[in-house]
Amino acid sequence: MQNLCVLGATGSIGLSTLDVVRRHPDKYNIVSLSAHTRVDAMYDLCVEFSPKTVVMVDEYCAEQLKLKLIAQDYHHIEVLAGTQALTDLASCPSIDTVMAAIVGASGLLPTLAAIKADKRVLLANKESLVTSGQIFIDALTASKAELLPIDSEHNAIFQSLPLGMQSKVGHGNIADYGISKILLTGSGGPFRETPLTEFDDITPDQACAHPNWDMGRKISVDSATMMNKGLELIEAKWLFNLAVDDIQVVLHPQSTIHSMVQYVDGSVIAQMGNPDMRTPIAHALSYPQRIESGVQPFDFFNCKNFEFSPADLNRYPNLKLAIDACRQGQGACTALNAANEIAVAAFLNTEIKFTEISVVNEAVMKHFYDVEIATIDDVIKLDSDARTFAKNTIKTLDVT
Ligand code: NAD
Ligand code: MG
């Protein structure tokens, strides 16, 4: 029986994780759950999974949940509030495995806490790796933790790697295994063929309507701008110890192949299937075994054609910024990620246009381009400074 903590339990990845777990009550035990503000959703999860402890980051929401649980006689579930409670939850001795599925840099400290506490960490929260890179990998190397990628592309790459590389997340050497390239696939999002002249008028709902994947709103906008592929390129660099030029982004609109590994002998190993996050989640939960996930078997006789093309960086300026940041260094990556979180939130709130996301991101990244990052405190300071700069940049956009 694996004892699980699901961080970000009410989100898209959190709920998919719990859907896999509910199919295997003999294998997984939900010990703790966390969420930000969704009281009703968390209440339902408490009733179904009866965790020992839950954290609502927002204090008021924690109070509301407590009252609701007590009113229904669920006295045995402990409800905590605040960010310190999150890191305590992730490092609690009674936990074996942590699903890191908080969205954004808010996931960094709890995910790092899980690593330092030697947990098996299932990493969906790509932003934590993007913001702290080498620091995160050093913590992993110094610990007995095991890191398994949940992001569908990274999980696909992991599955397509030789066993020797699979046991060296963060420090394997691809040349030792005859690997020549990592092919990072992406659908191109909902605006792959939209005329660029229409980009100014894109609405949040249009940006969140991804053609293949059903995801939270932040990552959906990132998929539409392809910042998501940029963050994933940085994530891949750290997970598989790559140089930027070892990674090639390949547009594959059908999202059937979830990424590939190319070998020096001409072989290409791909992982494929229906686009459903329960596959990588089930893979990581049960690794090195396999369990049923609820995902339909792939139907080869009724599938669309497989198409592939390069990504047009004029269409996707955010992807270009992320590639530049990855070449430049940690300061640029941390600042870009923070800027993007602020810009995407402003876009979702209809404060800025879709096309202004990259304007904000570029201004912030230029400003903090070469800030040196050596410690986690440096990361937190730069993240905060970059957010302030992004908010000020948005104000100047309002004026013009
Ligand atoms: P989501 O918005 O659906 O859910 C986010 C979860 O995080 C919620 O439970 C929310 O309560 C919690 N949360 C939000 N802000 C928080 C904060 N400040 N502090 C603590 N908790 C907070 O997001 P999602 O789509 O499930 O994505 C989660 C992570 O997984 C992201 O990093 C995303 O990039 C990654 N990911 C998601 C998918 C997907 O299919 N959804 C695929 C690959 C990777
Ligand atoms: Mg992905």
C-alpha cells in the first residue's frame, strides 16, 4: 500500500490522479490533500477519500471547510491553513509518495520539501523546476528521493529512454546511451492556423479551449501561446541533463505521440496513446509496474493522420523567449516564469490582450536577464521582484 499526498488535489491533474487512485483501493491510500480555495470540491474529496489531513492554503477557506466537515460529523479530518502547512504535508513521515500538482511557482517550496524528505515525487508542477533548475536537481541528488515526470512529454521521454537513463533522472548522460536528440512534441494549441491579424482579439475562453487536452486555465493559455512548450523545454533540460540543442520542438497537432527519443543508429522510440493525463499518472504511480488507468485503448483504425512540422517562432514569440531564457541561465528562466504567471492571470482577467502576454514577458526577462541565482532565497527574491516589475509593466500598457 502506497501512502499518498496529493498537492493541488482539486485541479485537473489532482482530480485525474484521484480518478486513477479510486480504481485501485488495494494499492493506494490517500493520507493528505491540498487545495487553494475550492471548499466544496475539497469537501467532496474528504467524503470520498477520508484523508487524515487536508490543507486549504487560504485561511478563510480552511475555516469554511472545517465548519462544513464538523456539521456532517467528519471530526477525524484535520484541516490546516497556510503555506507552511503545505510544506509540512509534503514532508510528513507517514507519506511515501507526493503528487506535486499545484500550478505555478507556489508549488516550488512544497515540492522541494518532498524531495528533501526522500519521497517518491510525481512532478506535474513544471514551474518548480523551471524556477530553480540546478538547485532542485542538486537537492534531488543529495536526497534519496525518486523523481518521476508527469508532464505527458517528459513522461513519454522517460518511457522511451533506456533503463539506465531512467534511473538517473537529473544527471544521466545521453551520449553514454547513444541518444542523439530528444523530440519534444506539441500540438501548437488552438491558434496554430489562426491568422496572426486576429491574435489581438483572442478571448480567454478561446485560449482555454485546447483541441486535444482538458487542463487548468493557466496551462491552457500557456499551450495557446506555446510558453508551455518553452517551460517544458527548460523542464526537459533539467530532468534529462540536456543542452538546449539536444532538444527539438516538433509540432504534432494530433497529440497522439507524446514525445520521442532519437538514437544514433537511426531508431526513434516514441510513446503514444490517447491524450489523457491518467496514462502518465498511472505510469508514475505504479512504476516500474503498470496499472489500469481508465484510458481507452488507442484505436489505430479510426485515428487521424499523423502530421509533423517545425514551430513558427513568429507565431509563438513566448516559445522563443523561453528558448532564449534557457540558453541564458537561471535568472532569465525564473524571471520569465514569474512574468508569465502575472501576464497570463492578467489576460484571463481581461486586463491585457493575448498578444500582450509576450510583451510583458519580454520586458521582464530583459530587465532581469543576467541576475545570478545561487540559493533558493535568490529564487524567491527574483520571483517576487519579477512579479512586481510585470505588474508595473502591465500598468504602462493600460496607459498606451
Ligand atoms: P489547475 O489550475 O487545474 O489546478 C491547480 C491546483 O493547484 C488546484 O488544486 C489549486 O487549488 C492549487 N493551487 C492554485 N494556486 C495555489 C497556490 N497559490 N498555492 C497552493 N495551491 C494552489 O492546474 P492543472 O492543470 O492541474 O496543473 C497543475 C500543474 O500540472 C501545473 O504546473 C501544470 O503545468 C502541470 N501540468 C498539467 C497538465 C494538465 O493536463 N492539466 C499537464 C501537464 C502538466
Ligand atoms: Mg505537457
